[in-house]
Amino acid sequence: MTEPSSSPPEQDDYGMSLPALVVLRISIVFIELFTRLGDVLVLLRRPRLLPPYLGLWLREVRVSPYRLKRSFETTRVLQASGQIFKELMYGEMPVHTGVWLFWKAGLGRGSRLVDLGAGRGRTLLAARWLGAEAQGVELMQHHVDLARKSVEKAGAQFLVGDATRADLQDATHVFTNWTALTPRTRARLVERFRTCRPGTRILTVTRPVEAPGFTVLSKHRLLFTWGLEHVWIHEVRDSVVGDSTN
């Protein structure tokens, strides 16, 4: 996973050279082995979540989420959402990383996590490990089709939808990996965050929410499938709710 390039918004590619892509793929293989081992060890403490996890893993082996093609359907979905192809660059948060991060953010029984841009749903298992309700919102239909059965076995919900239009009214925690998103898409997400209730925790990867009304509680450097990355935990202030001008 790389940060968004400084190229103009209309450029519709990943913006990476072939050598950079090769290095990225090799590093991902080694990180994948480490994170999978960590996930399995953590999930042994919640055996009921192992079958859903292994189901997600098997589907990733069969249909890689890292090989998205520029199909007519992908183009149509991107145009409808106002996004570009490079924003679909794939990466995941391992379950063991998610368990620690969500625990640090106060997620637990009685809480409700919404993952915006949920990919194949791996993050949702971390929320379920802590006993929280969990819902994933993912733009790409094929990701949801491949993962929904396993995610639902874990007791979570998985929906096809645009993260910038997601219903966050009942969320106590919102997680989004916006590493590859353009400034315009991130700004739209911030406006959606403003619909959250006071006290909602907003967790973002790579960048904090740089807007008034969101208090940073803590910053952490954690392991993701592409390497170490910063994560911010914010809290929504009373004054930000429903006020897109604050």
C-alpha cells in the first residue's frame, strides 16, 4: 500500500513503476506470512471465528483482491461514486492488529463498529473478537459477494455501498483505511463523519482527520498487510454533529 500520488485527480492509475510494484509484491508475501500466523494465534482464543476467517483466506487465495481489472462494471461504479481507479488499491488490517487497536479505542460489548471501505471483511472479525457489533460497507460488489457468507457466519453485516453515503447514526466507532484516497474523497468522508453522534470514535489510517470538531485521542504505529502504518483515534465533539461548516 502506498500513499496517494501527487498527480492530478484525473490520472486514473496506481502511479507506481514496475520495479516499485515488484518490491511491493515481494514484501507483501513476507508480511502476509507473519500476519496470517498472528491472526490464527489470536483467533485460537475465539475458535468460533476461525472457520469464517479461514473461509475469507481461502477465497483470497482463489480470487486475489490485489488483481482488480478495469472492467466496465468497475468503471461504472467509480464514475457513480466520483472516485478513480487508484483509490481501489488494496490493503488490509490483520485481525491481531485490529483487536489491539479496537480495544485501545474502547470497542467492546455494546459497541457498534462501521468499517468504511471494508474490502474482504477481515477487519470485521477483529470487532467480533471483542464482542462488538460490526458492519462493513464496501464499494465493490465482487468483494462483498466473495466475503459476505464468511462475514455473516462471524455475526457481522456486509453491505455494498459508497462509504461517503454510509449511515453512521448508530455507530460508536468508525474505521476507515483512507491511505489511497484522494483529498476530495477524504473530504467527503469527513462530511459523513459529521453525521456521527457526539463521542463517536473515528479511526483513520495514514492521516488524521484534519478538520475542526474532531479531537485526536491517540496515535499509533501498527502492522498492516503492506507494512507499518500510523493510525489515529479521534472523538467527535458535540459541536461537529450535523454542522458541515464547523
